[in-house]
Amino acid sequence: MMNKIHTRIKSLRRAAALAFALTLGLNFVPAAASADGYEKESVLHDKMEVMQDHYRSLGRGLRRPSAEDLPDFLDAVQQLQVLTVQTKTLVPPMANSLPEGKRPAFVMAYRQKQLDTLRTLIDMEEALLEADFEKANELFDALKKHKSEGHESFKEDD
């Protein structure tokens, strides 16, 4: 009897976790990988392009913020959070050009940068929920710095 209850609870937990993931739109399935295990450029590139759109709209809105725009700001931040979670486990194509021994450290540094970005986005969401536009602007500047440093460190020159 207890075994059936435990099995049922485990099933319900799994179903709840799956529903939660689907509700957030998170993609826990790794993107298509090349033969050597590194992600195809287009997957990461496409997600970063979508992120860029949200960064632009957030940046434009925060120049002259108003409480009326708050739902749009919060939506943009949420979308950036979701995309950051999705991209943190992808591998930048630049890793393919590194010696095999240096790849793990490179990938870990990339993931750490994405976690730093995610923390900043969470802080920004809190600032926006408090309608603290001054702090939100400071955090947006920090996001721009994260982006610039990330591209400098992890993106191949076009």
C-alpha cells in the first residue's frame, strides 16, 4: 500500500515538473549537436538574436520609463531569463577552435557568465516590480556590460 502511494507521489511530482517546464517554455532537451558534441552555431545564434530583440525593446523603454510600460518591461525581462536559461547549457561555436584540453574551462566560463547574466536579470525583475526605474537602468547597464564581455570572450569574430 505504501509503495503504491510513494509511486503515485513520484508520478505526480514528475508530471508537475514537466507541466512547470512546459508552462515556462523552457527547453530542457539539448539542442542538436555536431559530431564532436558541440552545438551547431545556428541554435545558439538564433536564441541570441531573439535575446537581442528583447534587449532593444527593454533599452528603448527604460530611456523614458513609465508605470504604464511596466508589463512590457516585465515581459521582456522574463523572456530574457528564459532564453538565458536555454542558452547557458549550449556551447559557443568558438569552442571548436580551441585545443581539446582548453574546451572544458572555456565552456564552464561561458556558463558562469550566463549565470551572472541570469542573476542580473532577476535583480532587474525585482527592481521593476518595485517600480524602481533608476535601479532597473543601472542593472540594464550591467546587462550591457555582461553582453559585451560575453561577446568578446565567447563569440568568434564575424
